[in-house]
Amino acid sequence: MNLLNIIEEIENVDPEVYGRLSQRRDVIKNITSFGSKVAIAALPFAVGTMFKKAYAQSTTAPSVIDVLNYALTLEYLESAFYNAGKAKGTALIPADAASKYFNQVTTDENNHVTFLTAVIKQLGGTPVTSPKFDLTGGGGNNNGPFADVLTNYSTFLAVAQVFEDTGVRAYKGQAGFLLNNQVVLTAALSIHAVEARHASAIRQIRGLTPWITSTATLGNDTKISLVDGNYDGEQNVTQGGVDVTTLKSATGSTTSVAVATAAFDEALSSDQVLKLLSGSFIVK
């Protein structure tokens, strides 16, 4: 098999093929450099996979503006939520918790909205307008499963955890679409990191571990069990093709599922996130 001839023939049909595969050339080089029968046998599968990914991404990937507007919609939700909570004052959020956590979190979310709006405009795009929200998760009737979200601190914390945990995974799911714009990617990852800190803080306030395990929605946490879908995929123990539970710990024992899942956070696609939030918390 002459791999270069194959790519040359495809280039005659698609002159942009090298641009599509620019990040995959090293993979081809590494595979062919082994010179072993195993490597050669793997070439058809490897090449087919790479071209499949290249052309699938070129036709389905959202634009940078699409990703930023998606992120802005999520930030609108979080900003509206924390501003509504702050407006209730100590009738909802204890003064100590407000000064230590929620005043800063509210400021962060408002800044994220301002920042994303400005970046979208700078890139020549049009920022989406804020949709209407039902913070009770009732799809617009304001009497959903979290009906007391702005009067019961426990419920407020549960919803905050849902939004933050989901937001962290949502940003992770979009990072790959920003690879061609390193400035925007860096900014998005900076917001992602702050959202992760928010999630960690709120989980600790609720008496939970700051990281998510495969059992995050089990137990007596009935408020969170109402939105179990927010944790879909967190039971995954395979990373980079390696079953993490088969790895030995420092003591020589195998890694437990709880440890394996807590060590890695899973991404959520935009479709998954919007399916979870739209129609319940986000009202069109």
C-alpha cells in the first residue's frame, strides 16, 4: 500500500485534504515507521478512520460563533439563577455563604456573559439574546420539581450543583471545535476552569466530594436524582483505550470504580446539554 499515492489521489478531488489532515500526518508517519506486519495490517483501518473523522468534522462541526453563542446561553442561565438568588438576600442565602462563595460566583457568571457577548461581536457575530428561564425546572409554569428553588437554600444548592456540574462538562464538550482559534480556545478553557471551581465549592457546601464519581446520583440525594441525565457517561472507566480499573495503585491493589471515575471528567455534547436544560430550565 502506497499511502502517499492514496492521499495524492484524494487531493485531486479535494485540494483541502492536507488542511483536513494537518493534525493527523504525524499519526500516519508513526504508524508506517514501525515497519512491522502488525503496523502494516493496521493501515487500512487507521487511514479509513482518519478520513472518516476528517470529513465528518468538516461537515458537522459548529462554527466558533455557534460555540460561543451556545456557551453564552448557558452563562445567561447561570447568571440569571445567581442574580435571582442574590436578590433574595439572607432570606435565601446565609450571609456567611454569600460573602465566602456566592457573591463571587455571581460576579463571575455576570462577567462571563459580558465577556462572551463582547468576543462574539468582535468576531463579527451576533450574540444570542437571553431566553426565558424557569428556574424551577417546570418548563415555563414556574412550578417544576424545584418549585422552592428561591425560598429553600437546600434546593437552591441542588440546582446550583446541577448547573455547575453540567456547565463544566458542556465546556469540555466544545473545546475540540475551537482548535483552529487558539485565542478563543484559551479563553473558553479559562472559563471552564472557573466553572469547575464553582462546582467544586458548591459540592463541598452540600457535603459531597468535590469530584464526580460513577455513583454521583445514587443514595438519598433525591433532588439531584430528578436530573440524573446530567451525569450520563460519568460511569465510564475507559480512558484512551485503557480500562483505568486495571491499573495498579501505589499499594499494588487495582483501582476502584469510584477512584477511576473521579480521576476523569466526561464531556457532554451540546445536544445532550440542550436536551437536559431546554424545555425545563430554558424556555424558548
